[in-house]
Amino acid sequence: MTLTQLKAFLAAATTGSFTAAAAELQTTQPTVSELVRKLEEESGLPLFVRAGRRLTLTAAGEELLPWARRVVESADGAEQALRALRGLDGGVASFGVLRNAPFYFLSDLVERFHKDRPNVRIRLVGQNSVEVAEAVRAGRLEAGLVVLPVPDDGLDITPILRDEVLWVTADPARTAFPIRIEDLATAKLVLYDAHYGWQDPTRRQLRDRAQAAGIRLEPTIEVENVEAALSLVARGIGETIASRAVIEHPTFPAGLHVTPFAEPLYDTIALIKRRHSALSPGTTELAELARKMLLQRGRRARTRP
């Protein structure tokens, strides 16, 4: 039983076919099939039922699966740990960032890191927190910043900062009092993150509160980014939500008004990485710099009147 055989078995079990496993392992379908066949031959047990379009694990395959996953992850972790012993004179820092990262620190983060480590290439992927978490879990990104909650299976999560989310409107009368979740039922909601909808962590908080209050929220307009939502609100088309980082940014449209929620609403920003994984030196340093910059922003916000 070899590590290569276990990787082929694990990929086939995860993807459900030898063809998909081959694509994941960047090899050919016959190679994966042969590796699994040899593993079955050496163990004397069938691991898959090869009937239908999708592979199905046998009882022996089900028994082997957690052990194979543990061995492969341990080997990957050992490889990453060895890479981490290398210096910071090259390589790539692979990091996921918040959908609204430009409103927090993105340009400053890149500038400071590049100044200190000019030979390290930077790969920043800005997506919704749901996709950043999935990319880190799958190993496509080493680490990232997300807004909680996200599914935490296979991840180490370290909360860093809470940023209040406020109600944004062009009507000053709507900000005389804190907004209640019940008020949203009759509001013309303009919400961003249209692609992820209610999977988005901030929108999930709104939905959960609405369900607890016995009401249903239906956005009138959905767009992809907060800038588009704010532009529509500034035209009087509806109302939206935004974090303090967005509201206090110089690009926040003039003429808009904000008020807090009666039950304060927060985005909790956290650093995530894959469990039992060792980050490369570049990503380790980039993640630590991002953490310090977020904490610094949080301290400034607490001292602001």
C-alpha cells in the first residue's frame, strides 16, 4: 500500500469517478484506475462497486476512507512544513480576502508586504466569505479572511474584529430611531452579494433574525457589490445595509443617512486556515500583517467619537 495508491483511492472516493479523480490529481484515468486496482489486489478486497455512472464504496472502502484521508493529509502537512522552512526570498503568498477588503486595508496591505518582501509574489483572491472558506478547505488558498459564520469543518478559525453593520437610507426620517428587524418587512431592500444570496454571512444574520420574528425578507433589488447598492440607495430607489468600514470610507456617497439596528448587528471578521496545515512563510507573514492591520483599525474605531 503506497501513498500514491491512497491518493488515487481518496480522489476517486471523493469525486465519484476515476475520470474526475484523474483531473484532480492531474494524471490520466487509466493511471488512477490501475492504482486503485493494485490497491484492491494487494488488500484482497474490492473497494468500489463499479456499477452505474458513479463509483460507490464497498464496506471495505468505507472502512479505508478515513484512514486514507488521515494519511494523505499528514503527508501533505509534512510537505508544507518542509516548505515552510525555506526563506522568504521567493514563492507565492496565497491569501483570500473579504468581499469589501478595499474598504478596510487592501491597498495598504499589499503595499506594506511588497515593500518588505519584494521577491514574494502575492496572490489575493477576493470573493464572498463562503467561497473563500471553501477554497481554503480545498487547498486552493492557504489562508484567508472571512466574515462569520462560515462552515467550519476542516478549518481553524480565529476571530479578529467585529465591525458594526448599519442601515443606510436616503431618507433622514428613517434614521430618527434604530431600525428594527420588523421594519425591514415593508422596506424596499437593495441587497448586494446577489450570487450567494442568503448564503452570504451578513445576509444570513438578517434572515435568521427575520425568521425568529416571524417575518420573511424579500429584496426588491439584488446586485453584486456594495458600491452598486449604495448608488441605487442614493437615487432613492431603496435602502440597504453596510458595515462601518464602508460607511466611513471616502467613497461613501454624500447625502446618505445611517442608523444602527435596535439589536446591534455585526460582521465578525476572522482568519481561517486549513486544519493541521502549515502555511508557507510568505502567507504566514501576510496573514499576520493583515491581522495586525485589522486590530489597528479596530482600536481606531473604539477611540472615534
